[in-house]
Amino acid sequence: MSTVAHDTSNRPAGVSRFGRLRKVLIVDDHPIVRAGLKQVLGRAADIIVAGEADNADDALAQVRREDWDLLVLDVSLPGRSGLDLLRDLRRVKPALPVLVLSMHPEEELAVRAIRAGASGYLCKDCSATDLIAAIEVILEGRKFISASVAEQLAEEVGPDSDRPLHERLSDREFEVLHLIASGKSTKEIGAALSVGKSTVSTYRTRIMEKLKLHSNAEMTRYALRSGLVT
């Protein structure tokens, strides 16, 4: 991972090496996760968690109302996903840095998140030290990208024929594929994405066409073989 040296100077309490405290907005649908992040980020002298949101629409509204220095974003949100929100943010506040903090391993979603406009990607099983280091890197105007993600991004410049079929999926189709391969039913997927069963079926049909597959079992095998689920 990219790293940054922590500031060890004796700054007075509340004085930031950036010249002021940096305002962070946390977007995650789990209150306990938001509480934990607030506790971790509260240890950093430069950062103040000044807002929370549990869905994409609320987050977008807060971004429109106020200026933020950083948004810490989960991918799996009720209704529209974090990747959907990222695209809206690029239109509304293109300079706003976003760190995606997700339960999904890097190989599943990191490249998609960076491609959608994220400044960095971390898994939720990272340490508090890694989280703060990533945020400091991003607040300095740099990207926080691991060597493995950088390699995946480099591979994208190769011929399309060398790219896996699942790269052709839209972000929502990819999300549905992941849920199907994780054993979720159509009803459960609809509830998770706040869409109807017919919409889920439409996504499923598109996935099978793009991946040249014919059943949920084949989709699950494809996802396992491609490392999209564990």
C-alpha cells in the first residue's frame, strides 16, 4: 500500500498540519460501523467526523449542502450502491476525495471503485493505522492504491480480448452476480438492492448473455473460478 509518515510534531490540540481540521462524511448503513469509524478517526488530530449518512441519497444531499474534505464510503448500501453514488459525486463535486471502505476484497471491487472515481480502496478488516494512513495520503491529494490494484489497472490498458468477460458487466450487474454466487435468492437480492423481482431477473438475463452462461449454478462456478467470491 502507499504509505505516509505520521506527523510526530508537538502540535497543540486541535491544530492540524493541513492548517485546519479536515471534515469527514461517513457513509455506511450500519450504525455500529459508523460509531467505530468515528472512534478511530477521533484519534487523529487533523480529522473531525462532521457528518454521517446511511444511504446514497442522504449522502448526496449532504454533499450538496456542505463542503467536505473527504467521504468514507461503503459499497453495499440500501437502494443505490456506493458505486452509483461515486458517479453522482464526480458530477456534483468532482474534486471531493472518496475513500471506499468495503467488506469486499480488493480483487472483487477495488478496480471498479477506482475507475468510478474513488481516491482509494480499503477492506474493512484493515487496521486502524492503515485506515488513518490511507486518509492522510488522500488528504494530501494523492491516490491510495495497493500494488495488486495498480497491477489490475495496468492490465486494463491491454487488448479487450485479454480482459475477462465479467469486465463487460455494469456495476449493478456485477453486484447481482456477486449476490447470486453468494447464494442469495431473487427475493433476497431484490430486498438488498431495493428493486423488484422482475428487475433482478432482467439483470440476471443480461449477466448470462454477457458471460455466455445458462444458469445460476454456472454463474456461481464462474464467480468462484474468477475469484469474485470466496
